[in-house]
Amino acid sequence: MKQLLLFPILLFASCTNANLELELNRTKRNLAVAEQTIQMLSDELDADTIPQLVHMVFLSLQPNTDRPAFIDQLKTLTAIDEVRDFQVGPYQDLGDPRALQQYDIVMQMQFADTLAYQAYQEHPVHLQLKEMIKPSLAGPPATYDFFEE
């Protein structure tokens, strides 16, 4: 009977810390490979397959507004995590009579979804910018929003 009790104890004793360390290291390597695979698949996810919310803002400026400085102010919106693919620029007259010539500046950005857009709308950087640019505006901004097809 003593020999039967001694066998499990000897078996347990043979599981040394070295064996446990080996198993732990193997598990860590497997976890690292799994994390790399997940990251690779995430990176390969084509953003074009996920509809993005595109937000466009058209701005008319007071005649005395320093346009480059104004554009620099608008670029502060890129500090907001939810803002993707931010673009801004002044109107370019290409001779098309259909062009929206009444707007001096247009900016465009994308959001993952409407929740990200709402977070942007309430973000302190956005709210502060809206107050800062008010004196430079000749009228209220016009917006156009759509989901990419």
C-alpha cells in the first residue's frame, strides 16, 4: 500500500519547475504567434469593404481672413482619434459654372460609424475650434454626409 501512495508522489515530484518553465515558454510562443496572426489579419482587412461615414464641411470666410492660418486651425481636428483621412483645402476655380463658388474652404474626413461621428461632434477639440473660427466665417457652414458605397 505504501508503494501505491509513493508512486503518485514520485510522479508529481518529477514534474520539476524546469518542466513547468518549458511548458510556460511554449505557451507564450504560441500566444505570440496567435497575436501576430490576429494583427496581420486585422492589417489586411480592407477598409474599402467597410462603409465609412464621410463628413464634408463647406465654409465661407470673411474677406480679411488669413486662409493659410485658418486652414492650420482646421487641421487641429486631426488630434481627434475618431477622425480618419482628414483633407482640407481652398476652393480652386476651374471654370466650371456648377462649382460651389460661394465656399472658400472645404474639409472632408471619415468616421468608422455614426458613434465615432457623435464622439467627434462632442469632442473638446472640435467644440473649441468651432468657437475659435466663428469670427472668420461669413455665414454658417454647410455640411454633407454620406456612407461610402
